[in-house]
Amino acid sequence: MYVMCCEVAFAQVMILSDYLQEERVGLVDEFFERFNKRDTIACDSVSIAQRKLDVAKLFDFTMFTSDKDPRIAQAYALIDSVVDNSLTISYDDSDWTAVARCKCSLSGKPVDIDLFLNVEQRGTGMYKWVISSVYGKLFDTAPISNSPMLMIMPDAHETNFMELGEVTANQPENISRFMDKDFGYDNRSVFVYLVHSGKLKIQHVENLEFVFTQVPGWVFSIKYHDRQSSNSGWLISQFVPKPAAGESLVEWYVYGHGKDNRSKSK
């Protein structure tokens, strides 16, 4: 009797394990497949309801505190936008971005940086990931003083610009104040220099999310949730209404709407 009970229990565990494994969205490609899933008769009301259910199952349910959470109504609005616009997403889309939060070392000291990566075509039907933006406190070159007296004096040429040594030795935090008015600062150029010179090394990617801006009226991101639940794997973890206009949608989403407090360099 004991052996029989154990066998039944083991079988139940195996069935549950198989179910959880089947429901888990284990790969980003699987998220794409399930997000794009359609029924044969797209105009049929049952098919439309099933399509909405398929998208709904891709949300991380733990983000909703109760069945009265106001974000549930927003989730329904996002789902409606996907279905009403017959939206599908694809790997080669230009409007999705990987955000890799990296643990790094700068001259041996720990630092954090965010790398934004996008897909770029490299031939017929071939693509690659490329770094499109770089952020982190280490790239912040805003001067700590706005004093109008911070300048290289007009007669400095008469002394072979001796002030240049003082500027770099005593005013390193204000160096951007000594540039011309058309000076443009590019984080990626600094990133390339630091890596090329061996000063900056990426230790590992601590956190990864993918941000999608294709849905009319909405921006959402997916993250990986490793848990023993059918609602696990790559799931929609955050979503917000899309702003009318502004800077890069992905940058706004990651830094501008309160989801993340990490400062970004201007």
C-alpha cells in the first residue's frame, strides 16, 4: 500500500513537473511565438478571445496585488491594443531593445553600467546585436561649478597656455566648462576608449530585460522569472502608457517614468 501511494504521488509530481515545464516561457524566442500565436479564423469571436487569453498568460501575475488592482484594467487595454491592431513582434524589429545591466570594474574599482543593444542587419536575412547606448554614473561629466570665471583667460596664449596644466590638475570635475559651445559628449565614445585602453572591464550581466515599443499606446518590458510555477520564464513584468512625445521611448521607459531610480548621463 505504501509503495503504491508513493508511485501515485511520484506520478502526480511528474505530471505537474511536465505541465510547469510546458507552460514556462523558457526562451525569448518562445515569448515571441506565444505573443504572436493566432487562431486560424482571426475574425471569429472565439478565436479573438483565445488570442487575448494567450497574450494575457504572458503577464507576470505577481505584479498585480489583487483582482481589484487598477493595473489589471491597463493590462486589458494593452491586450486589446495588441489584438485590435493584429500586432506581431519579430526578432528583426527595430523597436525592441535589450537593456543589459552590467557589473564592471574601472581601474580595479567596481562600477555599474547599462548597455542598450539593438538588432542590426548584417546581410540578407542576417542580423547581429549592436550597442546603441551606454549609461552609468561614471559617464557623468556635468561640471560641479557654473562660475563664469571658469575659463582659459584670453591672454593665455602669451604664456604657452600654462593654464592647461592647472585646468587638468585642479579642475578635472569641471573640464566640460572649458570646451567650446558646440561640444558634444557621447557616452559610447568614452566607453570605447575605456574598454580599448583596458581600464573598463565587464564582469557579468547582472540583470537583463527587453523593452518593446511596438504596441500602439503602450511600452512594456519582459524579464525572466525562475520559479516553480506555470507563470514563469520570460514574462511581461512592467508596462506603462506611451507618452505623446519626448526622448527615446526606451530611455524614457527605463529612466524617466519612475520604474528605475538609476541616474543617467545627459
